[in-house]
Amino acid sequence: MNPETIVEKARNTGVKLWRNGEKIRYRGEESAVMELLPDLREHKAGLLQILSATHPDPENIIEYTEERAAILEYDAGMPRTEAEKEAVRRAIMKFRLVENEGGGTLIGAQGDTLQDLRDALKRRYGDRLKWTKS
């Protein structure tokens, strides 16, 4: 099996793969993940290269941003609007939300609300988005 086939198999079995530094991270049903682990280990270098070239999963970006906004609102006591803006700012930094590899136009910008980020991701990724929150 080659790295491209592993990524496709992961997608087809509902396993999400992403790169975190020099590690491959994954999330999915335990049986599907366990089946993929030997291939992930064997083809780590190639997978890291492929995962570097792909954009982050938009669903992970929204999940991260919503979680950060809730933490800032409830734990830090920020007003919801300010918590969302700060969460979007953090998501921009964490996921490097740019339109192309060389930099270019940010998908999100400081001061954007969570809805602004959702709208921008929907414009950028279109039908690839599975979440329907608005």
C-alpha cells in the first residue's frame, strides 16, 4: 500500500488524518484506526509529506474555534462576541488559514466572528464541508 492509498482508505473508513509537527494524528472508529496503524507506521515519511500539502479539515477548524470560544467565554469570562473573535484569531494562527501555500489572502482575519469564519470556509471549501451550523 502506498501513502496515497492509505489516505484514501482512511477517508473511506471515516478516519481523519492530520499532521502535527513530525507526528501523524488520527481520529476515528477504533477498529478502523487499529487496521490503519501498521500502514501509518510503515509509510510515515510519505504520509507526513502528503498531509503537509493538504489543507486542514474545515470541520476541525470550526470544532477547534467553537471550543476555544466556549472556553474563553465561560472560563475566562469574556463576552461571547469577544471570545469568538479571539478564537478565530487563534484558529488563523494554529491552522495557518491562507488561500495559497505562499501566503496570500487570509481565509479569516482578526476581528472576524465565528460566523464570518464559517462563511469564509464555506466559500473556500464548498461541498467538502459536512457541518451545517450557521
